[in-house]
Amino acid sequence: MKINNLEIKIFKDKAELYKEAANEVLEVIKKEKKPIISFATGGTPKPLYELLIKYYQQKIADFSNLTSFNLDEYLGVSEDNINSYSYYMYNNLFNHININPKNINLIKGDAKNIKREIKRYQKLLKKNKRHLQILGIGSDGHIAFNEPGTDPNLGVHIIKLDQQTINDNARFFDNDIEKVPKEAITMGISDILYSDRIILIATGKNKAAPILQMIRGSVNNLLPASHLRNHDNVCIYLDSEASNSLKL
Ligand code: PGA
């Protein structure tokens, strides 16, 4: 079904949701000679990455030609820090598939010269339009770390994390809010939209409110995910809980 330019898929069975999302990745890596995919981190895409690893082990998926990007990284956090998104990507996906390490593009959160690092990443993003962008959504409606109020025309930039995001992410930091980094480097919304196709996955009841606003509310900067409605090839993957408030 399509609502406000967004294709919506609702899954009673979460396993089915992730299977279909994984199929999107399989399609791109099969179809494109040099597939370019931008990945998300967080809890939501983990089952997707587990499936991709399984498909690689079963020789169903070949990632040898894949070029990857990632949405964001905590500022000041090094790649060997277990809480960095670089570490997450290697640990949850890259170490277990045959992607060429040379084709992995990540933001260096602890780069000495952050301005230069932002420029470097921005240039790569401009040169490499994505075939597929995988997204989650924050409980405050953020995509990547574009928090409410962010100018959608910004490119890669440094952002101060909202308290709600810090609270949400404390679960990855021994439930200690003090340990959560307060700033990040993130792709801008305009960078996210620079992809042939975008899939956003949302599961669980704390995503029901931002999902409702994204789909039914107006397109506005206070709900960053609502800007996805300006793209013509976006699919929203929802489980029953995340889709609950839509009352379809
Ligand atoms: P989550 O994060 O998958 O850990 O809920 C989503 C996001 O912040 O984009």
C-alpha cells in the first residue's frame, strides 16, 4: 500500500520482515556490477545482517563487488572502541562476509582534522550514488543522526544528540547516560535521499509514534524522517507494534 508517497509493508512475522529486507540487498548485489549500499547501525538492522551473513555462508550472496557506506559515527570515538559504529559494522557484518576492505567507507569519528574528514566523506558520497539506503528511525523521528530541527539541505555535519537519543542509546552503554557520546558526525538528509531506493525498518512500540507522524503528519523539519516523502522510491518495513497507531 502507498500512503503519502511512501510504500508501506506491514509484517505480522518479524522473520518475514527481515527476509524480505535481505532480499532487497540480494537483488542489488546481484543486479548491479558495482553495487553501492549504505548501511545503518543500532538494534533494528542486526537481524538483517545476521541473515546476510547466513546467505554468504550458504553461498547465496556474494559481496565481493560491494561498496559500502555508513550513515554516522560518534564524534571522538575511535574505530576500535566497541561502541563505535565502525566496530559495530565489522563485528556484525563486514568480518563475516567477503566485502573487499578497500570498498568499506566509514566516518572516522576520532579524525584529527574533523573538517577534513567531513569533506572527504562528503566527496565520496557525491561520487557514489547509492543503489540502496538502509535506515532505522529514532523514537524522536531522526534518521541517521539528523535530530528534529535539522536543516534537510545540510550535507555531512556534526550534530549534538538529543536527550531522547542519548536516553535511547544508553542501553548500549551499560544503561549509563553519562557514557553515551553527546555528539556525532552524520550524513545529512540530502545525502540519505541520494539513493535509488531507501528502505526504513521500524519494529517495536516505541517506534509507533514517529512512524505515525512520518506517514500521516506533514513533511517538516521537526520530524526528520518525514522528508523521505520527497523521494519516490521509499519502502517502510513495519512490524505489528510499529504500525499499530496507523489504524489501517
Ligand atoms: P535502533 O536505532 O535501531 O537502535 O532503535 C534506530 C535509530 O536510531 O535510527
